Amino acid sequence: MIPIPVNLAPDRFSLWTPPAGATVVVGPERRAHLLPGCPLPIHRGDLGEDRPTDAAIGQGVYDYLRQFPECAGNTLYAELLRDAYPHFITDLASHAVMLDAKQVEPAYVVRKLICLKILHLLEPRNCGLLQQLCRGYFELALEFSELSSCRKHLLEAMRFGQELLAVAPEDLQALSLLAEIDMLFGDMPAAAGKWQRLAAQVGDPVTRERIEARIAACSCSECPESTLVDDLEAVAEAMRLHALGDDPGAVLVLERLEEAGRLTTALPSADFYWLLGVCRQRCGDVGGAVRALHQAMELEPGHGAAQQALESF
């Protein structure tokens, strides 16, 4: 069935439906490629009274898919790029490799993951792509600046991890990451089951001991009323309050989390204590601010923002 797309950016794109049998002629060999019979996104400036040029069709589909990789018709769009505009697929792979070769900000990680998502449309059973997507979204979810979207990123990591297990049921990385995600969402029985499957495959004594400790932690924990994901989202709320100038509100949230101790024990973070220190400082609690900033430095001795805050006293 041909998907019925909805224009997700009508201010910049138009959806143009090619007539039956329409083709594009591209590439050095000038071969004709049949266009799919569904609406194609075209940059508004490239759609005149006549049909768009062959180059405009490829550019529009490529730019739209990079912005909306989950859009209706995404697989057909990716297949069109692969078959008629392979240089765009090469460009996607090059971007992913380039961004993977260096430490980059979360915004660039998102760009890399979008590239991988489009490549995954063409190779849905590629274990390497699924592993990168699962781990990439898991690590992105725990980035301090991404905590407001941590639930969404973890669900994406879970989706790709489950797809990986469907292809390779005993994949160690997928089992490990999915178990960690289960724990973050508070599903201890599911996490324990995955850790047990992992333990049955691991021979290294040190790794096995670590896994058995995780199983024990799951076994003695009841499914909580709130979860670590809830705690991470609470930190994101404290960040929002701090940005709005409501430092007393932010301190209230952070100190409640610190007192509960669940988040700071499971996921110790220098950024957490830096934020707590800065907020306390703006509330006039100098002693509390210094304590929190020193805790940040203990967790991450090179934490530049915490060091800068300490030097400001």
C-alpha cells in the first residue's frame, strides 16, 4: 500500500505527486529511474508550473528525509535515493563516519543518528546499524543537556535494541543495553531476565560477577512508584527553572533528589552537583554551593564549569 504522507513542513516543502510512469534521468550513465507513485517532498522554490527538475526531486527528498526520518513514505524515499541518487546515500554514510570520529556536542550526535536511521531503512536487518542506533540513543539519553528528552531517546534505544534481538537473539550488547533501560524504567523483572541470559553466555569471571550483582540488585528491588527516568526528567525540570531564574525552585528539586539518593547513587553526575552548586550560590547558600561544587570536582576532576564556579568565590 502506498503511504499517504502529510506535509510536515508546509512552509518549506510542497508535496508533488508524479504522474504514472514518470521517471528521472540522473547520474553519469543517464539511466532512467521510475518514480514511486506517492507524493514527493520538493522545496517550495523548486516547484513551478511544470514538474520539478530531476535534481530538485532528489534534493527535496534528501533534505526532507534528513529532517523527518520517521515520515510516512520514508522507506520509499530512501529507496529512491539509493536507486536514483546514490551520492546522497554516500553523503549520509560519510556524515555518520565523520561525526563518529570525534567527540561532538549532542546536537551533532542527533544528526549522526538520523543518518543511521535513514541507512537502516535500506538495511533493516543490519546488526551493525542496529547496534549503533541502540547504543547511540542510550548514551544520548543520559547526556545532561538532553535530559528533557531522555524518555524519548530511551524508547528509541529500546526499539532498535529489540529489533537487534529479533535478528540476533543472544546479542550481548543488545541484552546489556536493554537490561539497563529496563532498570531505568523500573521494570526489574525484565531487567533480571536479560541479565540472566547474559550471565549464561559470559565466561569472564569479572564480567560475570558484575552481571550477578545487577541480577541481585534487580531481585531485591520492588517495582518503584517512580523511576530513574522520572528522576532524570526532574533534573531537566531543575535546569529549566534555573534558566528561568527560579533558583530556589531548582534547589528544591535537586535537594529532594540528593536526599532520596537513588539517582546520585545509580548515576553519579558531576553536572548534577555543578547545577546544584550554582543554584545554591545564587540563593546565597555559599557553604552549600562550595560543598556541591567540590562533589562535582571529585566525580570529574576536569569539570571546567565547576572549577570556574569555585574560582568565582
